[in-house]
Amino acid sequence: KTITDAPKGGILNARILWSFSAAYARLGDQAYLEMATRARDYIFRHFFDDEYGGTYWSLSADGEPLETKKQIYSQAFFIYALSWFHQATGDRESLDRAIELYRLIEEHSYDTRHEGYYEAFTREWGEISDLRLSEKDANEKKTMNTHLHVLEAYTALYRVWPDPGLRKQLAGLVSTFIERIVNPGTSHLNLFFDEEWNRRSAIVSYGHDIEASWLLCEAAEALGEADTVAGVALKIASAAHEGLAEDGSLFYEKDDTAGHFDRDRHWWVQSEAVVGFLNAWQLSGDNSWLELAADVLDYISTHLTDRENGEWFWSIRDDGTVNRDDDKAGFWKCPYHNSRMCLEIMERQADQL
């Protein structure tokens, strides 16, 4: 059921804009364009901070600013979505807004001394004590997750606006991943860091591993340097492979130092596994990767897809029961990972023909 008094999250709304923009760009269905345009218009009217720049983290149910902090992760998703809307429609205002957000990130978030991007700021772009993206995250100045989605956003923006300064920063993000975020011993991603890039967490996130393995390739391809990351991408995909369950799905995360192993199968992890394994197959020519992608897709179809009420469940617990407690759609459950998986399958299948 719809919860009409729920707050409206920037992540959800940006991902709605991205999903329908990308679907329209790929399929040309006018209904997708109408939904994307509606999302863009609402974002312009309500999420942009006309006084201090950037976008709000969340709004009240009636569209008033609720949490006004400037989380760089969220700014990046608006860049990603607006870049794709421009790509799909040629809308200049969307591109201008995306460029505006890019410049704000570079002005306020980029660390000129140690490189990389700081996590979050107050509404006025001042320092903030709680940098966390969510309650389960470590309160550290730099994270893999934000860097991954800035990389993703800058890739999309560079495709439609090949600015030399943006190219430099995107190339720098690729290098940052390879040199600082990918663990040289395990090829898993390190998740949290202090300002000087000292690791602050031992958690392994299988979903982020496999997602990064193909987003890095996408960034390098946009730069015309695809061959430079292929080897690293395959190593990351192989590290993610360690999280495979016997049924072909991918576990969520583990932390050996804390004795923690979350074996639940989250919707977004399975989506990224399909794309990441397909990408590894295309990089290597090894059909075992294709078989892994097919196994995960079969798991999604059999277990995660809600045949009665539509969409996907949040997760399947390790004992096989369905998680019916978390949202079907909400602040984090958005038409993004699963929509993108479907679009990537279509695109990559077309490339192979």
C-alpha cells in the first residue's frame, strides 16, 4: 500500500528520473518519457536548493525541505539522472543543472591535498559532524560508495559533455579506485577511509565488488581507455565470486574481524551480479561467467520477483523466507538496480549479435 505521509528521498527521485530516462533512450516508449519529464520537473521545483546550490537530501510528503544536508552521494545521483535525461531528450536545462552540480562537488568536496571526495556538508556547504550515508555506515570522511557513484555520474556526464576538466577528474577517480580503494591483497573493495586514505573497515560487500567491476569498465571506456582496467575488473569480479551461494545467488556482506556474515540475498546485489558477471564474460570470453549470470537471473526470477503484487522483494533471508518487512519501494528501494540490469542485458545482447 502507498504511505501518503512518507518523506520523499532525493535518491529515490533521482533514480526514478534515471530509470525512465534510460528506458526511453533505449526503447523509445512515450510513456517512459512522460514519467521521466514528470520526475525532472518535480526535482527542479522541489529538490534544488536555489539559495545555496545543490540538492536536498529529503523532502516532506508535501514537498518542503526536510533534511537539507548536502550528501555528495545524492548530488552524484542527480548528475547521473539529469545527464541521461539530456542524452535521451537533448534538454539543455538538465545538462546545465548537471554541470552546476558537478562544479559544486569539485568546489566543496574534492580534496586537493589527498585527492578523493569528502562525504557530506551542511546545507550551506560547511563542515558537518555526521557524515554517514545511513545509520549502518561508519562516520568517516571518505567512502568507497560515494566514490563509486561519483565515478558513475561523471561517466554519464562526460558522455554528453566531454569537458577537459571533467575528463581529468574522471580519470582521477579511476586511478583512485585502482590505487586506493581496491585492496591489493584480496581485490575486494575497502569501504571506509579517513582523510588520508587509511582504511577504517574490514567489511567485504559482495554487491559493491561486482557493481564496481563493471562501472570501472564503463568509465574507462568513456575515456577511450577500456584496456587499462580490464585486468583489475576481472580480479574484482573474481573476489565477488567468493560470495556465491550454492543456489547461484550472491550473499550480502561479511566482516571476519567482527565474526559477521550476512547471507541474505538483497535485490540490488543480485541485479549487479548479473551485469557484473556478463561484463566479466565479455572481457574474458570465459563462458563460466555467462553461466553465473544466468544462474543469478534464474534466482531472481524464482525467488525475488513478486508474482502476486509485482516488483521485487527487498531480500530473501538465508533460511529461504521472504523479507516482507522492508519497503517494496522507498528511500532506497528504487527502480534503478533492477531496471538497469534489464537494460544492460538488452544492450550487451545487442552488442554480441
